[in-house]
Amino acid sequence: MSNWVKKAPQFGDHIRVKRIAYSHHGIFVSEDEVICYSGEPLKIKDAKVVRQTLNDFLCGGKDEPSAEVEVNTAPALFSPAEVVRRARERLGECNYKITGNNCEHFANWCRRGESRSEQVENAKKVGLAAALGGLLAGGIAAAVAISSDNDSKNA
């Protein structure tokens, strides 16, 4: 069951917007303030925790919002005021790591006290499955080749 619902965000909510290949996450304070890790896609080393408007968060550098905001409805460990305080204390932080400290890690840490990214976890599972699938396919191909070679020698 998904914890994500399209609805108007409230103070302290963990929000996301879907992009082409990923979802962008932040902490909603008001229409004028969403706190998130942000930066240019090809310059992730320059990414930092910033304050931006909800419209800028939704637009992702475009002129028009690309999607509707979704709100995480999973129970928060902290009050909305504490979530916002935690987010604001990290403003200006420049420690972005796509697999260890991205916008989703940040929002989960603010709201639940755990630095976690479901997107990264799912990507690792898919990568492992693809790697195992590749090994399995390679093993089957080798077995078929050996079997075919043995069949031609025995004929």
C-alpha cells in the first residue's frame, strides 16, 4: 500500500513531485517555503539544502509545474513544528550524495529521524536482480554451449 496521496500539503508534511526518472522530495512549510536538497541535474556536487517556493519545487527549473504534489501520509515521528525546525537547521548544507544523502533521505530524516530513500533501495534491488539475471543467463548460455559442443563431439 502506498503512503502517497495527491492532496494539499500542510505545515511539516513530507512532499514529493514526480519527475521523468525519479521523484523529488522536500518538507512543506507554506506556499512560499519548501525546504529540500536542490541543484542542477548535471552539477550534483553543487546541490545544497535550500528554501524555495512550492511552485519552484513543482516546476523543477521549468516555467510551468510538471505535476501535482503528493503528500506522504505515513505517521511522522516528530511534530510538524519539529519537522520544520529540523529541515531549517540543515539549510545551506552541501553534503549531497545520490545514494546516501539525497532529497528523499533528507525529507525522511526531517520527518521520521531516519535517513532513507525508497528510490535508492528499489534501484539497488533492480540492479541486483539485473546482475543476477545476467549471471544466470550467462550461466545458461555457457551450459547450452558446452552441451552443444559435447553433442557435436559425440555425433
